[in-house]
Amino acid sequence: MAPDISIIVPLYNEAESLPELAAWINRVMAENRFSYEVIMIDDGSNDGSWQVIEKLSGNNKNIRGIRFRRNYGKSAALHCGFQASLGNVVITMDADLQDSPDEIPGLYNMIFSEGFDLVSGWKKKRYDNRLTKNLPSRLFNWTARVFSGIKIHDFNCGLKAYRGDVVKTIEVYGEMHRYIPLIAKKAGFRNIGEKIVQHRKRQFGKTKFGMERFINGYLDLISISFISRFGRRPMHFFGTLGSLMFLLGFGMALYLGIDKLIAVAHHVPAKLVTQSPYFFIALTAMIIGAQFFLAGFLGELVSRSSASRNEYQIEREI
């Protein structure tokens, strides 16, 4: 029988915090009489985190562990955790004790009782450095809301809850864990909610993420927006853009040619067409337009030869 809740904890060098986290989760689960499993994914730690997981698993049959040979990143850890999970509701949380397990019952009820597909935590009151983390995070989340159309405040919060079938449907890779709500929405899970959650100060170690995550975040947002819209029909993007650029360049070249012919017909001195800078602009536009069109054509061939070209997510059948 599937447990009520699967708790997925991706971690990297968090050996000091794991015993307290495991005890805290166990206490909350016992108080609320939930059946549960905890899946700890060791993302290539070198501080003895795996030995701690082995010890915790030996003392508690609800704790399972997955260990990577090297550090692959949070998205890879979440993906493996999603695939291994058995629970009707899946909760993800960080291992640094900044996410409170006391939030789990509320998140569970929003999925199980209120019918949400996904609920994202919102750390409304934060204890991070305001200049280096808080302000960039707000700008990042504002941009993500504008691009995605999802009205949540904290896309990057590690504390989230999912219906079991959501995590089995979506694919998280690269550094796309920041955009799981958007990935879920593109997969057809549109009932996305938000819950204000407690943010706690880090007790052990130091953060594993630097300022580069915001730069990578914007690049990932562009990638996922493009792939979700044009991944199966690249010709619609590259073909349209290429055609417009080619026609623009051709129109400019045609104008220059007609203008030259009119001048010759009226015996008016005129410069060579190739002496006009607009000729080279037109020629460049036509070349780039043709390349875009060819890129779309090749992308379409690749897409149509893909083994997954006709894989669709079916919600139910009668």
C-alpha cells in the first residue's frame, strides 16, 4: 500500500543537519498519524553525509537513501527522488533545516483536501542577506511570474507539495528545478497554489548557491519557455523568423534595384547598387533568414524522427 506522503530531501554536504531533520520529520508524521517515507538523495557529498544516511536508515525503516557517484545538481536529485517515490502526496524540502517539517501537514491538506496539483511554499519573511539574496530573488521571481503567468511569489522555494501523478509526469533536468511550477503547468497541471511557510536561519554549514544561480535562472527560463512552445514544432519559430528576415532583405534589395533602373531610364547619374550600405544589410538579412529557415527545417526533421513525438499525457479514459 502506498504511503500517504513521500518526503524527498536532496542534499550536498549536510551531514550535521540530517539527524535533527530526520527526528523532526518523524515527530511530525507520528503526531499526524501519516504513513510516510523519506528519500534522501546524496548528491556526491564528501563530508560523510552518506554514512549518516546509512545510520538513519538502519534505525528507521521509513528512511531510504540514494547516493550519486558525483555532484550532479539539485534537479538530478529531485528527478531521481520523484521516480523512486511511492506516496500519494510528494513533499520536497531542503536538508539544511531552513525548511520546517511542521509545514508538511498544511501542504498535504492543500493537495489531498483542497485539490491542488502543486503547492509552492512562500518564504514571505526571510533571514537571508537582503542585498545579495533577498533583492535579486525578488527580481528573479517577478520576471518568472511575468514569463510564466503563474501568480506565486517564490519559484525557488525548496518546500513544495505535489500530487503523486504530477512528479511521475514531469521531467526535471539541468537546473530546471527552479521552474517546476512552470514545467507542471506546461504538462497540463494548472491548479497551482501557494502557502506561506516559515523560513529558518541556517544552523550548519554554508549555502551551496552563489549569485550565478540568478544568471543561470534567466537562461533556463528562456530555454524552458522556448522548448515548451516550439519543442515539437521548431519550424513554426525558425521558419517564421527566417521568412520574415528573408522577405525584409529581399524587399530592400528589390527597392535598390528598381531605384537604380529608374535612374538609368531617366539618364540620371546614380551610384552602383553595391556602393549602398543598404545592399549589404539586405544581403545579410537574406542570408541569415535562409539560415534560420534551414535550421527550422532540420529541427523539424529531428523532431519528427524522435521516438517520443507521439507521446501524450492522458488524464483519464472512459
